[in-house]
Amino acid sequence: MPDVRIDGLTVAYDRAGDGPPLLLLHGVLEDARIWRRQRESLADGFDVIAWDAPGCGRSDDPPVGFDYTACLVGFVEALGVRPHVLGLSWGGGLAMDLAARRPDLVERLVLCDTYAGWKGSLPAEEVRRRLEQCRREVGLPAEAFIPDWMPGLLARPDPALVDEVTAIMSDFHPAGYRAMIEAFAELDLRPLLTGIAHPTLLLWGAEDARSPVSVAADLRSQLPDARLHVIPGAGHLSHLDAPEAFDAAVRDFLT
């Protein structure tokens, strides 16, 4: 699989298809494999690029205090593209920060079941609860906690889908998990949102319990050029619960 070197770190990615570049950014405890269906279904119209964020998948672990957005800037520049950027959950926050800091590197935004950072979208008590939970989990074996995540991620309890997501998440890097949640818990992107002028699609699962549709409504009220599309019957991983509806909405918005 291809990779690039960014500030001394190896950053791996998958790439398929031909057309306008579409960069896929995954969430916490995930890697590029979470986009398998989208790489296959959207490759007929897009150059689909799915990275393994540092500390995930085949990429190197990041140092303490790592700046993920700066790394993403280096990644996009290394590939020589100006992509549409699609971010899921943690990846959506990263996509917004990229668009705010380097608008010249982004075409359109698709933000899926995401947050303006946990601090920017959730009550302080909920942020504290999640952070404490994640700090406990970092030192545990995957089988001790990954299965407990599934009901909050998937609205469709398909056994094969649950097994697939469980296998991906079970390959987590403790250093990467720690770096991502520590940064995201303190992230508040609200002061930057009104400056993001890119056409933006907010794509949400109607049954998302981790980032409810009310979070999407808040983002829509602050982003200058945003529209909201809610997918019935889908949860936090809406691209897996309802891949056909998800992909159709992405394709329609970007073309």
C-alpha cells in the first residue's frame, strides 16, 4: 500500500478510482479499512483516497502533543491534490479544522456524524465522561471494551457488519487512541465555523446516539454554506448502516 513521509512519520493510505480527488478521514479507533464500501462504490467517479491517520492502521504512532491538522496539510500537499474532504466523527472535526486553516487545500466538505470538537458540541459533563472512559480503555485489551462500542455506533445489528467493525477497531494503537481523544476532548471549533465558506454537506444518521442530529443542526446554523441530509435508520456509522443512501447523497452533492 502507498505511503508518504510527513515530518518523519510514515503515513499510509489506500487509493482507488479516477476523477476529482475525494479524501476520506476516519474516526477514532478506526483506519482506512472503515471506508471499504465507499472506496469500491465511489471509485467510478472519484479518485478516492483514504488515509490511516498517524497512530492508526499502518501509519506510525504520533509524538505527544501531535498536530493532526498540520500533518494532514502535509499529506494533501505531498499528494499534490485539492480534494473534496469527507470526514466522519473525529475525522469531520479534522476536516473542518483543515478547511479553516488552509481553505486553499479544500474543494467541498462532507461532514458525517461529527462534532465541532467534543468541547464544541457536547455538554461538559458528557465530555468528561467520555474522556475518562477512553483513558481507562487505552490500557485494556481490545476484547475488554471494543464490543461495548457497537450499540452506540451501528443502528443495524447485522452480525457480519458488527464483526467487521469490531475487527478493525480491535487493531487500535494505544498511543494513537490516546493522542486522538485527548486532542478532541479539548477541541472547540465554534469560533472558526463562520469563516468556513466551502459548500458543505452535513450527512447524518437519524439514529445517531453519539452525535445526535441536534449537533448537526447547530453546525448548520453556524456554517455559512451548509445543507443537512438525514439518513433514516442509520446510526453513528451511517456510511455502514445505509451505504447506498450515504453514497448516493455524497455523489449527488459533489457532482
